[in-house]
Amino acid sequence: MAARRERISAAQARRIALAAQGFGQPPLAAGRAPDARALRSRVLDRVGLLQIDSVNVLQRAHYLPAFSRLGPYDTTILDRLSAYAPRRLFEYWGHEASLLPVERWPLLQWRMDRAHGDAWGGMRRIAEDRPELLDAIVAEIADRGPLAASQLGHLDAPRGPKGTWWDWSDVKRGVEYLFWSGRLTSARRVRFERRYDLPERVLPRAVFAAPAPSAEEAQRELLRIAARALGVATALDLREYHRLPAADAKLRIPELVEAGDLLPIEVDGWDKPAFLSPGARIPRAIDARALIGPFDSLIWERPRTERVFGFRFRIELYVPEPKRLHGYYVLPFLLGDELVARVDLKADRAGGRLLVQAAHAEPGAPPELPEALAAELARMAGWLGLSSVSVAPRGDLAAALATAVAAG
């Protein structure tokens, strides 16, 4: 029987969401640097997966969530978890392209099995029209070891002039289809290019050999993971965390409510029904200070970010420059339990500077914002190996922030 509906305030919902995502945790013991254990328990166990993105104007997207929650850490720790034995993370379509705990592989077999129906059109056409190419790719990788798509060009049919960046060759479409279907996985990335290999050579033996649950049970477990990572969420929030099909999520969520794994709840100001994770904490306060990467799971979904934080966020990477409101690679700034500002950041590696190309405050931002943000920017600069922070005169926060940076 479904749990009785209760009501919480919007402020409580915001604190629940932040705590579920790993913000507001007690600091590590004095003198203790973040290690693999801290990365797993304080970040990966909370967020469940890390989104990957190719843009490297500041830092690769999958490294930023751990910095937001742990502060400066050695990124090679994450590299070891995702590319070397004992393998702890694997790459697959989780939210978008994501790093996920290896134990999640069996939970995504249903998605792999649906590759023929769900994969993009170009991939499906290769599977339909050139199945012998897929077999040849797998055989080549089985024989030679981890390979990039660019190392398999000899298997390709002759092509005309290359068109757009997305004008993939048949081999590229083929390896992507094989990746989607689970016949190949990513052994590692070299200069961000995937090296594909057989999953049985990449994943721990026990994980690869584990029986896959039914699609229904796997989807229920993915929704449970999403609920723990979100704390409080609408049905759309829950299904979008792992990009579940709407029709499947519509069936699974009532099943979880019936089982007591989701608790229906009302949130003041939310216009849709919500669900609380049974283990969610409701902190009295959240004392956080963090720059949030644009691909961080805290702000993946635009409607949720507006609903939880009253913060309208758009990724403007692909917006023509004259039409951008806040900049190219914009990070919101979390102070306490509110998103109070946003900064457009770029790492000038040659010049050793962290460039703040624009800085904007939210309405009602606290007076301590410039100093708090300046301190966090200095911390990020140090983590990135940059010696200074430089603030350009763009945005209503820029002048005050430049003064705070100079004073720091």
C-alpha cells in the first residue's frame, strides 16, 4: 500500500537534494588528502555516475563533480578507477556518455539488448546493411587489442569528401553500435579518443559473468539509485537520471511506490507530485561553497534546477556568441544552500591563469558573495595548476569580484 502523502517546504526539498548529491558533508580529517576511498564514498556512491563531455576549455567534465564535493584532489585517482585493473568504473550510456560503477553493467544489459531499436539511425543502418563489418571490427579488436575507430580505417569502404564533424565513417558508426550493444566497451581514452576492447577483457570477471536481471527489475534498481542520488524528485527527474524510456518508467514508479521504495510527498511550490527516497536526510542547514560544472548531476535537468533552486540555467556552448547571456563555459556557484552566481571560466594554460570571462550574480545574492567566490576560484586555479585568477569586466558581479580577487 502506498505511503501516506506528507508535505515539506521548498527549502527542505533543496537541502534534501544537496545532501543526496554529497554537499554539506563533514570535511575530511585535517591533513588528509582526498583518496580513492573518499572519491567513492563521498562522490560516486552519492551521484551514481559521472557525465563525460569532450569540451576541455576548463577541465574535462567528469573531473569537476569530485572537485565540487571534495576540493582539490588528484585526478589520476579517477583515471585509475576508470582505466586500470582492478576496474571500478566503466563507460556507457548512463545519463549521456557516463562513467558508472562496474557493478552497474548487468543493470544496463536491457539497454544493450535494445540497441537495434534505440540506437541512432546511422548506427542501425550499419547493423542492418553491413553486419559483416561489425563482425570484422570485433575480430580485429579481439586479435590486436584495444583500438580506436581511427585505427580501423582499413575496414572502411571508400568515401567521398568529408562533410560535417558528425559525418562518421561506417567504421565509426559500427564501433558506436557495438559499444551501445555491449559487444565492445571502452578500455580507456587516449587524448579523449576511446580505445575499444572486448568487455570480457575490461570488466572484472565476476561482473561480466553475472546474470542480467530482467529489464523490469533492472529499471526498478536504476530508479532506486536515482532516488537516492536526488533525494526528492518528480517522476520526470527520476527517469531522466538514467534516461529511462517514458513508457517503462511510467510502469516502474508505481511499483516502487507500492513496495515502499519511493514515498509520495508534496513539496510547497512544486506543481507536480514528488517522491522521497526512504533514506533521504533532511539537514537543518547546508554549509557549502562550490563551483558546479555545467554537466554536474546536480543541475542536469533544467526544469528541476529551476524548481529546486529557482535558478534558470542553460548550457550556451552551442549558442552563437552574440546570443549568449552568460558565456561559453558557465559554472553556477553554490553558497550555503543556494545557487547565487555564475561565472564563465577558461583555463589559460599557456599563461598560467584562470580566466573569469564573465561573472553574474543572482537577485538577492548575499553580500559575502564576492569574497567567497574569489576564494573558491583561487582554490580551483591551484587545483588546475594555474598561478592566478584574472577577471574580465563583463557581468554585474565582475567589478566586485575583481576587487575581491585582488585583495585575496
